[in-house]
Amino acid sequence: MNPCVFIIFSLLLLCLETITSNQLVAAGGGDDNDVRNKCSDKERRALLDFKARLQDPDETPSTWRSEEEEDCCNWSGVTCNNQTGRVIELNISSGGLEGEISNSLLNLSYLTHLDLFSNSFHGIIPTFIGSMTRLRYLHLGWNHLNGTIPRSIGSLRKLRHLDLSDNSHCGIIPLEFGNLTNLQVLNLGSLGKSRVWNLEWLSHLSHLEALEMDGISLAKQNYWIDVILRLRKLISLSLDRCEVSQVVYPYSSFLISSSSSIESLILSNNNLTTSMYRWLFRLTSNKLRILDLSGNILDGIPKYLDIIPLGFWDMWPSQLTYLNLSSNNISGKAPDLSSKCGYISMIDLSSNIFYGPITNVSSTLTSLHLSRNKFYGGISFLCQIDQGFLVVLDLSHNFLSGQIPDCLWHFKELKILNLEHNNLSGRLPTSVGSLIKLESLDLYKNNFSGELPLSLNSCTSLNSLNLGANKFSGNVPLWIGENLLKLYVLILRSNNFFGTISLQLCQLEGIRILDLSVNKLHGTIPSCLDNLTSMVQEGFLPTHNVQFYTLKLFYSGGYHYGERDDKYFDHAMIEWKGYERELIRLLKNIDLSSNNLTGPIPYEVTKLYGLHALNLSKNSLLGEIPETIGQMKQLETLDLSRNNLSGEMPSSMSISRYYGNPRLCGPPLTKNYQGDDESEVRHVIGESEDRGEDMDELWGWFYIGGGTGFVTGFWIACGALLLNHRGRHAFFSFL
């Protein structure tokens, strides 16, 4: 190679390396500690001042220290510019912080992102927020903020995301919000008593992609549909509880039909009737994927749409992936759910008046809610769902009958199976063991029988197992305590289980509800119950991380199918104070009543300090009540009735809870213990009884005499009028 060419080539490589290195530095590459400056003292002091004015029980910003050498860019929740070291983001959401929003934030003059979501900030939103003009993201939702929303927010013209939801604001939503022309996400849901003067300002937000105004009345907002259709980029619209059914003119007569861009439409809880269909479809197109009309009063199929009622299901957009018509009054035969379902579909028709057999169901469904209707027939249609996408299946509170088909091996993703309150019968199929991700199995109040299949021990993800009010038999399986260690609800009540209560059940450390009542169990109560850690600890423990998803659209740069819904996990049918009730599962309850248990009440039971209800009634328990039972401070209901308990009873207990144990004695019962002098008590009681008997006799003679006198006087008066013609005429003339 020519030496000149070599030198020129080397120089070019050196220049290229220099340029590349400079670009990496500019892009924030390399070692940040060598390139990025520390945050300024002014911003560090501003953050410390912000923290000092707050109560911080969870010690969220624990890394925020006041030492001079501390670089606030390394603090949790703080993000700095890689080159300048300026604080550009502050994210301390869900930190349990309490207090007011401090004006020290003004010293963070380069802040573009402020997220205080889900804390306990109170007071008003300060007007100085409007001076933080570099903000592009502002999230103050889920706090305790109150007062009017400041008009100064309208000065944040660079804002792209604004969330003020779930606070306690009042007054008019500022018209100045119309100045936020770069806004893409606006969440004003559940703002307390806030209201809108008009919606014209919305039409200026031409870049808006997601809008939530849940709980804000639109009852007086005529032509609101016209305004919405001007937002050509709108993808998600949520108007839950907005009183849109009261709008006289939802759209103008000269509205030109235009293609809607909306993909998610939530109009739940608006008292909508079938008359709303004439304007609903102006908001929809084939782009619609999510439709929620739950909690309305839709009562049938609109006649002007059609000739045969089943055509109602053909009018929905072909791309629909979520349809919620629950909690209405819609009646009709079971629809064909196999044709109008997009990929990964979720359908909720619960709490309506649909009837007939369930036949065709799409194999691509992930969630199917048909509970609280009048469906009947078998459930063999489950064998059609062979793609394995199903996560939630709720067919409860219907009139379904027959057996569970033995084809459950398809449901590898199933987490919720609820068949309670039906007429299903037979044994559980062995394929139930294929449900390896199952977290809740509810078969309450059916006619299932036989022993529990051994394959069920493979369902190790179970959190809740409710098999109550059936005809299951056999021993309570040992593998429940050995394999199903994530259980916090176990309900086997009202079956035909026999044998003893196994020690293995004491391994269920997280159990909150243990109900084995109304069976044929015998033997003693295990003394290892104090191993049930959840019941020993006072207060409420966090729920297991139940990954049950109900589809709700949130827009923050994309779609997120993942809001957790615990409605299947937070309630259970248990006996509470003598009545069967559906109660919150956070309550801690043990019910072993109506069995043949013998022996003493183990004192270890009294170590369950977090227990709210204990029912040991209708057994054959012997011996004394443990003296330490009074230390169960959380106990709200205790039933030890109809046993063979004896000895002195703790004085703090209520008398009525111990009826049916004739050998119990001592306070607060009137029967003394082991031959103590009862004569004085009996004497006083005898005097009271004699006095009561005398009073009863006196009142008896009073009623007899009064009744006799009334009857006698009545007939004397009537006889005189009948016999005396002139007197009778004079009497009636007087009347």
C-alpha cells in the first residue's frame, strides 16, 4: 500500500473514531459516572424539602439523604438528564405519602414527568403547577385532593398525559383545558363533585387518544356525540356513570355520518335502554374491539334492527374482542357464541334473563361469564373449546345439569372455574387434574358425589377450593394439606365426608376460611391448629397474587390487558352468626360444627389471635373451655353450643352461646360451680317467679271481666234499639 494512502486512511479512521465517541457521549453512552454531572444543590435541596413536608410511613424515598456528597440523581424515583444532571422525572407513585403538594417542586425547573399516583396527598392542587411549563406527563390520580381544579393547568401546553382521577374535586372543569392541544391521554374519572359547563373545549384536543370521564354528569350536554366524533384520533372512551341516558339530543340532526376511530367504548351504569342503539352505532365501526354496556337496563332486542332476534348478534363489529352486556334485563335464547368472536375474546352476559341450552362457543375465548341467567341443559359444549386459551369460566347460578365432561385437559390456562348453584351431578372427572394453573374452583351447591379424584392434587396453584353443599364422600384427603399449600379458602361443608381431621391440614399456613361443618367427621380437634399462621396473625394479610384478569383498556402508549379483579376471590358462602351468608374472604373463620368430634377443645385454638369466627357447636366435645380463650380479641362470634362441655366458664363470655350444655356452671350462668350455695339465688328467682305469676293472674281476670262487660253492654244497647221503634228512629235521626 502507498505510504500516503496509508497515512490518509489512518487519519480517516482516527476522525471516525473521534466522531463516534462524541456521538456515544451525546447519546448517553459510556460510563455515566464519567459523563453525567451530579444534580444541582438547588434541586437536591428542593427534593429534600419536598420530602420533609410529608409523612412517609412506608419510608418510600428512603434513599433520599441530606449528606452533601449525595447525588440526587441516584435517589429512587428520580431521573436526571444524562448530560446535564438536571432532574427531569419524579416518580413516587404508590408510596403511601401523606401531606400537601409542596411549592418546592418549582425549583425543579426542568421537570417533564411528575407522577404522584396512588398516595395520600390532600388539600388543593396548587396553582403553581401551571408554572411548570416543561411538563409532558402529570399524574395526580388516586389521592385525597379536593377543591376546584386550577385553571392554570391550561398553561401546560406541552402536556401529553394528564390524570386527575379518583380525587374529591368540586366545581367546573376549567375551559382552559382546551388549550392542551398536545394532550393524548386525559383521565378525569371519579372526580367527586366536579362537573362540566360544556364540552366544546374537548373538540380542540385533536391529538387525544384516550378519554375517561367516569362519574361526570353529561345529562345536559346536548350533541355530545358530535364533539366526540371530532376527535379523529380517539381510541378509548370511558363514560361510566355519566347519565348519558338523560341527554335529550345526543347528536345533532345535521351530523354527517363519519367513521369512528374508537376501539374501546365503555358506557356502563348509565340507565341506558334499547333506544340508545340508534346513536350507539354512530360511535362504533369495525375497529371496535371492546364494548362495555353492563349495569344498564337493556331489556331486549331493538325491533328496528330485527326480523329474527338472533340477528342481534350479527350487528357487532367483526373485530370485537370484548363484549360486556352484564347486569341488564336482556332476555332471549342462548346466542351462538362461536361466530362473532375475535381472537382472544372475552364475553360477559351475566345477570340477564338468557335461557335455553348453551351450544356453540368459540374455541378462542379467554373469558366467558354467563352466570345468573336461566341457562339449562348440559355443559358438553366445553369439549368444543379446544384451543386452550380459556382463563375464566363462570356458569354459576343457572339451571345446568348433567356431569362435567372428561375433556378438561384442553384448559391448560384456566384459572377460574365457577359452577356453583346449578344442578350438576356425578363424580369429578380425572381430567380436572390437568388444570395446573387453576386458582379458584367453586362447585358449591350442586349434586356432585363420590370421592375427590386423586388427580386434583396436581392443582397446586389453587387459592380457593369450595366444594360445599354437595354429596361428596370419603375421607378428607391428606393431599389437600400436603400439596395445595397456597389455599386460603377451603370449604367442604354440607357433604358426607367421614374420618378424622388430618394433621396435614395444619400445613395450610395461609388458610383464612376453614369450613368442614355438617359432615360425619369424628375424633379430636388437632392441637396443631396454631400452625395456621394467617389465623395467628392479627389484621388482614395481603391476598395471594391471583392473576385473574378482566379486560379493561388503559392507554398509556399502548394497550394493557391486565387490571386485576378479585370478585371471585373476595367472597365466600359461609355460616356467620347462625346464617349462611356471602362474606368477604378477608374474614378469618373456622367452622367444624355439626360433626361427631370428641375430646377437649385444645388450648392451641386460643392462640389464633386473628380469628373472627369460631364455630364448634353440635359436636360431642368434653371438658372445660380453655381459660385463655379471652385473649382472642378479634373474635366476633363464638358458638360452642350443643356439646358436653363442663366446668367453670370464662366470665367474659355471653350466656346464649352455651345453651345445650347442662353441666356448664359459673358466671355468667346462674348455676354455681360444684355445690356452691345456690339457695339465695333460687330464693330470689322464686320470689320473682311468684310475683310474675300473680301479675299474670291479675291481668287474666282483667281481660275476662272487660270482655264479658263489653259483650253484655253491646247486646243490651242493640236489644233496646230493636224493640223500641220510636227510639230507634230518633237514634238514627240524631246520627
